[in-house]
Amino acid sequence: MNSNDVAFKARPRRISHEEVRARIGEPEDLIKSKVHDRIDRHSRRFIAHAPFLAMATSDATGLPDCSPRGDYPGFAKVLDERTLAIPDRPGNQLADSFRNLAENDGIGLMFIVPGVREVLRVNGRAYPTDEPDVLARMRTEGKAAQLAIVVEVAEVFFHCGRALIRSRLWDPASQALAAELPSVGEIAAEQMGLDIDPAVVTRMLEAEYRELY
Amino acid sequence: MQRAVLERVEPVAEGAVSLVLRGDGGPLAAWEPGAHVDLVLPNWLTRQYSLCGDPADRDSYRVTVHHDPLSRGGSEYVHLYLRTGRTLEISLPRNNFPLSPAAEYLFIAGGIGITPIVPMLASAVEAGAVARLVYVGRSTATMPFADELRATYGDRVRIHTTDEHGRPDFAALAATLNPLALVYCCGPASMIDTAEAVFPPSRLRVERFRPAAKQFALNSAFLVDCVRSGRTVEVGAEQSVLDALNHAGFPVPSGCREGVCGSCEIPVVGGEPEHRDDIGAPPGRMYCCVSRALSPRLAVDL
Ligand SMILES: Cc1cc2nc3c(=O)[nH]c(=O)nc-3n(C[C@H](O)[C@H](O)[C@H](O)COP(=O)(O)O)c2cc1C
Ligand code: FES
């Protein structure tokens, strides 16, 4: 904890689900009904244009993990209206997700298309595969994926755009925020206790970032 | 690069559509039969498609795309998501499969491999050559342009459907071939492999859309001396020459990155390249997306 963090006398108070409902009400039917159990043509088109997704898994105890995956738009493949496949490339550090899936096959995905305020949410069950016909579809830059995650879809829905509107995520002016953060080299050097020039660490990372496949 | 507007998408067979691309504000670059262009798709993928329209038409290009059931995202995008009216970037035409002058031709096409052959056959017939086409596919419904070709060229075109008649007998074709005829073959790997086994290499020209399965010795690291700039670039064992050069700041272009399109050609002036492409690099050239080195150093004119 930082010395100037607001000191709480105790943890923030916990309220019951009844109290939550009393404040925000039941979800409206309109919102509920937009949850589908399969990938319709609009969701399919969205996935085909998404270069980025966030993938949430959790371990046997329920401890969750959320990791980013990204590639060319459509890198996550729609195999049929109930099945998706997500490639694993070298250096993805997907190991955590695979370990979680071995203990708990639940998965939550959030697909993002740059410039679009709504996001697509997909929840389901997942398992790893090395099926050659699936990996063949994931070849990029002449290199194959090593493994893929197959997602059996249970829920698919578009999530409204308020969060992305409020966060001004697609406003180019928002990129000025990056200048307020330390460089990745400074963070890494300090967090790992490295006694090297942060600029060198940044350059090393930049060089690594160029080997993407 | 050029820009063109996707004017029409026309189904031409089961699993195949033609795209008509109209030059955006001016004529498109000239091309010769056998040429292809790179299409940069809205999902950032670049794919090669043979020009199969009329070379005399400078206002538009026609390409025909087969929906590969194991699509890596290119042909699938064209079939499921590409919309008319969209402006696309396309490369200048490149020709690795040019028609050489001859008095007689045998064209052999398999499935979507018909695309470069269509303008070649037209040009050969127009030049007054003896020209025949053996066009192989599963069934006529899956074969683009089968009816038009029969209607235009009559008996010169033989449609061979494998669902009904099994594989065609290339050995018989080779046995009766005029020794001066040139054979042009484009189709699936198995067809090209058979053609290479039966026709004399000096008479046969092929184009592969996808790389042939091959085995090479283990990769090792080597150095590339760029003689014009005086710089030396290290190529790691797991790295392509293309990537190493790009990372070092040499803007070598690329398309397929699997040795079939020819866009990454660079001039080699020293050392011994190990050619791994499917095009057949001319002397003093290499396709650096896949080809490597047999010598510890290569010298290139960059
Ligand atoms: C020189 C060359 C010409 C090609 N011409 C065609 C063509 O006319 N039609 C076609 O469907 N594919 C053609 N291809 C294959 C496509 O470029 C691409 O590999 C194919 O559409 C599969 O891509 P996908 O796996 O991303 O769907 C050609 C490839 C090369 C190298
Ligand atoms: S990029 Fe196509 S041959 Fe090298």
C-alpha cells in the first residue's frame, strides 16, 4: 500500500445480492432476451472482424484469470454456429489458461472490434486440441499454430456500448494517457529488481515484439 | 499498389465466385496471361489471385476465388464477408507463369487452377497455335467456366470429371504429345506432382497455388551481406531472411510468405542460396521468405 492511499478503517462493507437488486433492479427483458445460444450471422461477422479478445478462465478453486489474445481480424475461427477455435502461438503464455481449463472448463470471451463501441460476449466450455484441420486454418506468415482452444458456445450476446463510450476508448485523444505512464522498461526493471538502464530493457522488449510469429 | 472498387461478386460454380474489380479513378496496370495480383483484404490478409478476365480490358480485373474448406481466412473472407462497393488495395500484376511462344500447347487445369489458364488459352488460340485444354474437376457443377469454355472452344476443351471417370490418364497424354508442344499445368498438388512425373521437364510449366510438401535439412543461422549498403544482417535459425532483412530496416516486400507468389525476390551476388520456393528462382535471385543459405554467408544487392 502506498503511504498516501486513503486508509480505510476497515474493508469496504459487503452488501447482499438482495440489496444489490434493491438498488439496480432486475435486468429488463430486452437485455435478457438478446442472449443467444448460438453464433448468428451478426456475431459471426463481428468475430471475423475482431483482432482482439479478452479470455477469462478460472482454476478449480474459482480463482479467475483474464488474458488478452490478438492477431489479424478473424484469428478466432467460427467452426460452426456452436463452436469457436482460438489459436495458441509461441510466446502467448497461454499456459495459465490451459492449466485452468484442465481444472475448470468454463470460459468467458469478450471480442472487440476497433472503432465499434459494442463488444461481443461469448461464454461456454472449452478444451485444448491439436486437430490438424483446425490448426491448418490458423496458419499465418507460413507458420502453423501449435495448439488451439475449442470453445463450445453456451451464451452469445452483444454488450451495449456505454463502457466504451464513457472510457473514450476509440477517441484518438485518449492515447495521450500513455504519456502519463512509465515506460515498459522502467516498470520491468523496477518490478524485477534489475540493475540495468530501463531504456535498454525497453529496447530489448521492442526487439522481441518484432518476432511475432 | 493500385486501388480498385469491388464492382460485382458473381457465383461461377459451387464454392467459387468471380470478383470484378474496377480501377479507382483510372485504368489498371497492363498484364499478360498467367499473371496474378495480391489482394489486400479488409481483415489485413494478403492473398494472390490469378487474373482470369480479358487482358485488353484496362478498366477492370476479374479474379475467381475458390472457398477453401480449410481456409486460413483469405478465401473465407472473400466468400462470407467481402461486400461490393468496397475499395481494395491490389498489387501490380506479377507473372511467374508466362506463356512462351510455341506452335502447340497442351493446357491442363485442375479445379480452381483453371484461372490462369483461361486467358492463356484465349491468347494461344488467338495467336493461331494448336491448343488443347484438359480441364479436371470433381463434377461440372464445381468447375468454374466449364460451360463457357466448351461453348467457345468446342472440341479443343475436354472436361474430365473425376466423380464419374476417376483420375485422368496423364501418361497417355504424354505418350501422344507433340515433342515440340509446351504443357502448362495448374491445379492441386497431386495433379502437379503427376504432371511433373510424366512430362519432360523442358516442355512443362507449372504453377502451384500452395507450397508442395518438402523436407529440408535443419535450419541453421547464417549471415547476409548487403553489399550496396555495406551492412551485414544475421539470420537466426528460426528466422526467415525476409524477417531478418525487414527487421534490419530493409523494406523487402512480401505476399504469401510461403514461396509461391514471388513478391519477396531479391538479387543474390555471392554465396550459395538454398532455394526452397515453388516458383523456380532465376539465376542470381532468391525468394527470401522461404529460401536460406547453403554457405555461411550470402551476399545480396541491397
Ligand atoms: C500465383 C498464385 C495464384 C493464385 N491464384 C488463385 C486463384 O486464381 N483462385 C484461388 O482461389 N486461389 C488462388 N491462389 C491461392 C490463394 O492465394 C490462397 O492461397 C487461397 O485462396 C487460400 O487462402 P486461405 O487459406 O486464406 O483461404 C493463388 C496462389 C498463388 C500463389
Ligand atoms: S512472399 Fe511470396 S514468394 Fe516470398
